[in-house]
Amino acid sequence: MWNLAVQAEAAGVRKILTESEPETALDKIRELPEARGWLERFQHFLDVYGNRVVAAHLDVTSPTWREDPTPVLDTSAATSTGSTAAGITTPPGRPSSRNATTPSPLTKRRCRRRRRGPSSSGS
């Protein structure tokens, strides 16, 4: 979903996602020729993840994302609003391209532990 949100800005659909009701947003986006690529990626996302539901457990009474993509559109709108407005272009937890070679402090600690081997405090 993160990629859809970031790509919404580039495709010019972020404004529609944030200012339209989810029930009408897709129809408005389909009218934009420049949104064709985003719509293809959106459809691919639904092809892969569309059998998920919003309910906390598999509930046969809840529509899937493919049947009702409103949750995906809502999340894309919320993510694109906060993230791209703040200049964030990589998902949380992923390094940006400018610091992709710099390991995080957590990664450094994990690597040190692996080099030292298992802790002897558990024996």
C-alpha cells in the first residue's frame, strides 16, 4: 500500500484520493489519462492482496478488498497525505537510497550478537 500511496502523488491522483469519497474516487481517477499506470498498479495490488478483509479474523460476511477497495483507497489517501507532504519517500523500516549502506543501530547490535555466538546466560 505504501508504494500505491507514493505513486499516487506522481500520477496526480493524490488530490482525488484525499478530497473525494472512496466510493467515487476510482471513477474520478479512471477519467484521468495520466492515472492509467497507477490504476494498473492498483489493480495488480488487488489481484495479489484483494482477498483480504478488514475484519480482524476471516469473516465471510465482510467484503474482500477486491469486492470493496475502500480500505485500500482510504489507506493510500492517508499515507500519501502524511508521507509525501513530509517528504518521506521510503516506507517506514526501509532505508532511504541515500543511507541504504548505513546499518541501523539495531542491525549493528544483531550483527555483534551473531559474531559472539549464543548467550551463555541461558545455561
